[in-house]
Amino acid sequence: MIAIVPELAAESVSVSVDFYKNLFGAKLVESVPDEKGGMIWAEMDIFGSRIMFEEMNALASEFAGADTKAMACMRGCIVFRIESVDVAKSIYEKSKEMNLSLSMDWKETDYGTKEFGVYDPNGNILLVSSK
């Protein structure tokens, strides 16, 4: 089996883990603790897919020539394709209850999806989309 697993730089892996648990019901698969009782790295399962988070300085040190400033500028977009519109809408409602910053309000697109976008704690856009 081959899997593509995104690894996102995180200012705080623990904050990211809590965020994805609370919004999506993600499960922590494994983690590496830091010396302060938090996490330096974590892998999570979200709807059967995997995503990893690594503390920004640790991730930057893995790549020759990379620096923390360059890592801080990295932002991405992850699309969550949800089969059920009701499930997608419940995630939208939960994001509003959590007072999260939306990158795009709930809308129906001209290509037949219903979707919204929200920022994670690291500035990545999470697009939740359903047909």
C-alpha cells in the first residue's frame, strides 16, 4: 500500500491535536513527547486518513538550509471531502460554536458542492466540502 500523508508545521503540536480532535473527532495514533510534557510530533487519524504535525523548529532542523522563518511562511489547504451534507453541516456548526475563524462561510457552489473553510491554529485552510 502507498499512502500520501501530509505533515504540517505547527507552532504547538498539542494545540493542533486538540483542535483536530474537537472539530473533526480525530484520533491520536502516535506522538513523540517533548521535554515540557507536550508533543514535538503527532500523527492523527481523521475519517480514515492520516495527517502529521511537527513542531516548527524540529521540522526546520530536518531539512538542510531551511530556517524557522521559511517554515513559518508555509501555509496549505487541506480539503475534507465528506459524503454526507449533514455531517459537513454539523462540522460547520461546531466550528461556529468553537468561535473559529472562517476563511469561507457555508455556501453552495456552482459546481454542485456545499462547503465552507476554516483556519486551523497554524493558519492552514481546511475546506470542508460535500455533495
